Amino acid sequence: TVLILDFGSQYSHLITRRVRELGVYCELLPCTQKLADLHFKPKGIILSGSPYSVYDKDAPRVDPAVFDAGVPILGICYGLQEMTTFMGGKVDACDHREYGHAVLSVKKHPQFPFVDKLFAGLNGDNVQVWMSHGDQVSAAAPGFTVIAETRTAPFAAVAHEEKPFFGIQFHPEVTHTVDGQKLLKNFVIDICQCNASWTMEEFVDKEIERIRGVVGPIDHVIGAVSGGVDSTVAARLMHEAIGTRFHAVLVDNGVMRLNECANVKKMLGDKMGINIKVADAADLFLGRLKGVTDPEQKRKIIGNTFINVFEEEGVLIEQELERTQSQGKIKYLLQGTLYPDVIESISFKGPSATIKTHHNVGGLLDDMKLKLIEPLRELFKDEVRALGKILGLDDELVWRHPFPGPGIAIRVLGEVTKEQVEIARLADSIYIEEIKKNGYYRNISQAYAALLPIKAVGVMGDNRTYEQVIALRAVETKDFMTADIFASAEWFVCLKRISSRIINEVKGVNRVVYDISSKPPATIEWE
Ligand code: XMP
């Protein structure tokens, strides 16, 4: 395992991704992590970049024990500066912030062959790298030698002459650094001597064993499923591990996509053999949403009602277990938490400001006295997709667009009524059907139809109409934190067709608009 210490750079996740792509397992932890408290012994440590300057009063600092751990260290950007400061060198602000491409020339050190390992196999006089920094090393720490420089950065890369410590000013993890992956491989495989043996197949076997060990031979696990890729993959894994002692619950909140509940039940229950129960609570949810127009209020009502319904289902399953004199009890709650959520909640900066209250089932743990089990907590989204494929999930499911917990309730602006939900649902299903038919589904990260709370004038035949407006959204994004609208000339032609289908087929709609706002300043959902 490689330990990556995160000083808050926007690229920290990427370093983790790149190392795992090399087949080496690694964990990203906050830079404040004490080495003594680690649950594993790292074979190497990478210090990430940071938005801070090392000389800031509140600059994040690494546990000094890192430098005595006896393992190779690679400092990237701030990581280099932190190492330099700690070991007695100097860091200063650059005259100009450097952002963009730079060309490195590498220096050879026949007298210390070890330090040349980092750039081994790279084109020495012309290494294309990506820089993004406002500070730089102005004097290397004692014992360090320069291994590469650029025109403006005389200490673009340094290495210790005796210890396996390396520092680089540029970012090997971004694709603009042409041979970045080669450099990381040199560090992780050759310098740290890690084995490239981490694969998704191995993960599946280990995780199934781990789940069996944790749950034991008689107890049961309950988990909510939504039809999304994360909860489906988690459920499939759990089913693989403990069979029918896993109980999946699908809460029909009345604001799911068209035919969603029936489809999910068919897929998980009939196709995968998972023990699944559908809790039909549509009327309860819609009843509680009556008259509510505030987005946050809607989210809260749906979140709380979800917990009520799920708990009731838990009690029913528990009673059934008693009735059939099962030995075991429900002791665990399955959640499809992913690595980015874990990182977000353990960041040294603390969780970021709440823009929207996301729907989650954390509240269940206290009430139901359950322990949490999270088989995906070490994985990124695309790793979950790869896992889904290994577990035999259909491509259609593996590549499904995300769908928010509060569902169509936050896509029906204004009051959520059954009639409004049906309009939004039908428009959405036509939209998605056309997107798939025209081959756009995989290129778009997320698409949906929202129903606006306004009416517009139109003309149909000889008659004036006065009806509602559907807004179509389609975005491209890697991480859903920022997003661009999906746009191309051919796409707009396709949108024209979709618009006329929606207006013809969905009663109550006479106008369709396309949302051309990026995130930020807009968000992906309308509420
Ligand atoms: P926003 O609207 O914040 O959405 O740009 C970012 C991503 O998160 C999804 N989303 C949610 N997912 N529960 C979820 O599970 C929620 O409450 C929720 N709200 C937004 C949204 O669909 C997009 O993919």
C-alpha cells in the first residue's frame, strides 16, 4: 500500500487514481494523519499539492514521523515545499504564478545512481510537464540535489543524495504531464518496490471474504436499493457474500422514474435472485409533500419519510425472521458509500459548506441499532462500474446516469402533486429514450427533464394553448462538482425532435426549453 497524504489540492484524488491504475493499492488520508495511528504499513508516501503556502500561519503540516518512517517519499508541488521547509531549505513566492505547460531538463548523477531512478526512461532534455503553483523552492534543503530544472524553476525536481526522498514542483498526476504515469510508476514500482497486483477481481474475492467474516454465519444485513449503480453493485456483492441473509428494500416514494420500481424489482429480484421487498409508500410521501414548494423542505421531508418507511420495513423483516425462528438477527446496514464521500467527510478542512441537503440514511444507525457495512468505501465511481461489470451487471445499468435521492420531487419545481410528477416522468422517459436511441447516453454524464412552475402561451391547430414548460438538462462532467452543458450541432438537431415528441405526447406541455447553464454558477439539479 502507498499512503497519499492530502494537503487539499484539487488533484489529490487524481494521484490516488493514477497509483491504482498502476495496480498498486493506495489510500488517500488527510495530511494530519499520525503515522502511528495507521492501520497499515505503507511502502511509500506521497505528499500532495495544496492551495496553501508553506509559510502561511495556518498552513497544513505533516506528521514529522513521516520523514523517519524509512520508506520512500515523493513530494508533489506543496509536498516538495513542505519537505524542503521541514528539512531546512527555503521556499518563496514566485514573481508570477506559474500555471500551464513547462519543459524540464533532467540532470544525470552518475555518482548517485539512485536519484536518477525517478526520471528513468523519460526523454531527459524534453520532459513536458504541467505546473500550477505560486511558490517555489529557492534553496534546496541540505543533502538534496537538483535532478531537473526548467527555465524559471531551478529546483523543479530534487532528490536526497542518501535517503529515498524526492520532490517535484510539477503535477505528474494530470494528463498534461506527458510521461506523468511513467514517473509515478518509477516511484511506486521501482523506488518503493510495490507489487502491481491490485486488480478488481482480487478486490471482489477479498471483499466477499471480508463481508462473510464481519457478518458471520447467521446474522442478517438490510440495505436500501434505488436502481442506481452504487446501491445495485453493493447489493450484488452482499448477495454474493451472504445470499438471502441480505434483505434489499426498495422504497417507492412516488417520485421515481417511469416504471422504475417494477424494473428494479425485476432486475434485482428476478434476474439476480436478491431478496428484495418493495415498500409502496408513494401516497405517504406525496401526502407529506402536499403544499410544499421550498426545495430544502422537500428534501428534508423526503429524507425523513424515507427513514420512517425503511425502519418500518426493517421491523417487518425482523418480525418475519422471528416468526420463522431464524437464529440470526438484522445487525448491519449496507450502504453504497464511495471513496469520494469518505474523503470529503475526513478532509482536514472539514466537510464543505452545504449547498443542498443530500439525502442519506445515516440517521438509521442510531434508531435501528445497526452497524454500518460499506463495501465500496475504497472505490471511485469508475471502479464501481468496473466492479459491476465483473459481477455481471448489464451495461445499461453499469452506465446509468445518477439519479438524486429526492427524485422527481426536485425536478418538479413548485408543489409536487401526482399529476405534476406524471408529466415530468413521461417527458423524462421520452427524453432518455431518444438519447439512448440516438447514441448519446454514454457521452452525456447526466440528463433529465424538469417541469417548470409556469405556464406559457402556444398554438395548436387553430387554438391558443396555455400550458406548462419542460426544461431539458444534459451535462458533461467528471466529478459532478463542476459541469458543462452538453452541446453540439447534431445534438441540437436531436433536441428539436425530442421537443416535438414531448409536446405531442405529454399532455399539459406546450413548450420545451434547453438549460444552457454550467455548474457553477448553476447546479445540475434545478432544486
Ligand atoms: P447538484 O444539483 O448539486 O447535483 O449539482 C450534483 C449531483 O448530485 C446529485 N444529487 C443528489 N444525489 N441525493 C443524491 O443521492 C440528493 O439529495 C441529491 N441532490 C443532487 C445530482 O443528481 C447530481 O448528479
